[in-house]
Amino acid sequence: MIGEICGPGLTGTAAPEGRRASIRAIELPAQRWYHPIPGDGSMLDRCTGPTLDVGAGPGRLTVALAERGVPALAIDITPGAVLLARSSGALALQRDVFGHLPATGRWATVLLADGNIGIGGDPLTLLRRAAELVRPGGAVVTETGPPGAPSRCELARLRTPAGPGPWFPWALVAADRIRELGRACGLHVTQAWSDSGRWFAVLRRGGAAALAGGQDLRP
């Protein structure tokens, strides 16, 4: 979704799954994703080794990782987002996370920031795909909603000055749901934390051996 937000003042409109309830407008501060956001640093600290930034949008996190000396690739489905990421100095490709991707099964980290665990409207399917992308012992670093927040699937669309875009599936996942979702995909939460009003988790591929290097911190 973030990749669709490439201009100022865009408004997203979301309806609960099946549009059984009234549509509610969500204001999306588009410029938020162009510059560092409080909490980014603690998330980036957990990206060790080659990192795939999924739904990278303008590429702020990919650039930040490269500046830290961490190899990183941004992917986004939106041509405009990819151009913005490249213009910022990010290595970026226009790709769908569910399509063909380079180095499948060899990434050290897959990054799902800025709510991108909601891509496709099915977090379970997305996390299974992320588990395929990382190497054994690799990590999925993700941002979630706060504990106790609604976890739900929605239909969403972005509204631009030219009018609304098409509906697309999206999902919201609360911090206290990420463990069970991860377990269903062969991923185990090794770290969970809050920073600057944001909630994050590291899910690692593999069993007990993969967990040995991480501290399990329940949100």
C-alpha cells in the first residue's frame, strides 16, 4: 500500500471485509514515509545481513540500511514508488512479493514495515511467503498494531486529487496476534518491542537452534 502513496495529500478510504459496515475514511499522511520516523532505528537495528524491503515505497528504509552498510533491495509494485526509491539512492525493483524475486531462500532479513504485513489482505499467506524468502535462521522484521487493537481484513483504496483508485485487500494485525500467525508459518517470535508509539516483532525461520540467538520479549 505504501508504494501507492507517492504524492502529497492522499486520502485512503477503507471498508471492513465484504463492506458489511459503512465505509470510513482514513487520512493517510503521505509525506510521513518520505523521511525517517521515530522508531525506525530500532527496527533497522534488527536487519542484519542482506535485507529485502517489501513494499518499500519511496525507499527511506532501504537507503537507511545502505547507509549503515547493510546490503538492501527495495521492491514495490508501483512504478512511481520505484522511481522515487531509485532517485533517493536505493537499489529498487518493481516486483510483487508473491512473484519471482532474486535470491529467494537466501535473504538474511525480510522487512515488513509501515503496516506492510497487511499486503494482500492475508497476513498468513504473506508470512509464509516471507519464510520462503529468508534463509534458514533468517528473520522477518515486521511492524504491527498495538496489543489489543483489532486484527481484521479490509478492502481499501487510495483517493487522489484525480479521484479514488481501485479497491484492494488489506489487513491489520495486532501485536498479540503475531505469535500464532508466525507459528503457523514456521516462524518464531524471538523479539517483540515498542518504540515511539510503534510496535515491532522479529520472527525467525527455524526451530530451537534458530531461537538461540534471540531473546523472547512478550509485548
